[in-house]
Amino acid sequence: MQQTYLTTDELSGRIKYDSRTIRERLKDSVLIEGVHYFRPFGGRKILFIWEAIERDMRMTGESFGI
């Protein structure tokens, strides 16, 4: 299966959230490293996995244990 990798700015355009909101509020709370994003070659750059985010965006709070 082919996956679509997005930068923070590209993801921002798709989900209509500000890049800063993604970095400061969503990353590590609802977007989980290893599931929704990864750091290629162990660096600082983050690439988001669109298919995982799209799949989980519609989940309710119950699904996340909230």
C-alpha cells in the first residue's frame, strides 16, 4: 500500500488547521508518533501519514479514551 507523506504546511491545507495548531496542540495528543507521523532518518523534520490521519479524524472522543 502506498502512503502519502505530508509536511506540516501541507497537512494544514488539507485539514484546515493552522500549522502552529498542528505542531503545538494536535501533535502528541491526537497525532501520535509512529502512527500518524514519523521523523525520517531520526532527524527533526516531521512527515505526516495522510491515510492514517484521514482514517482517524472521524473517530469520537470515546475512541481515543477521552
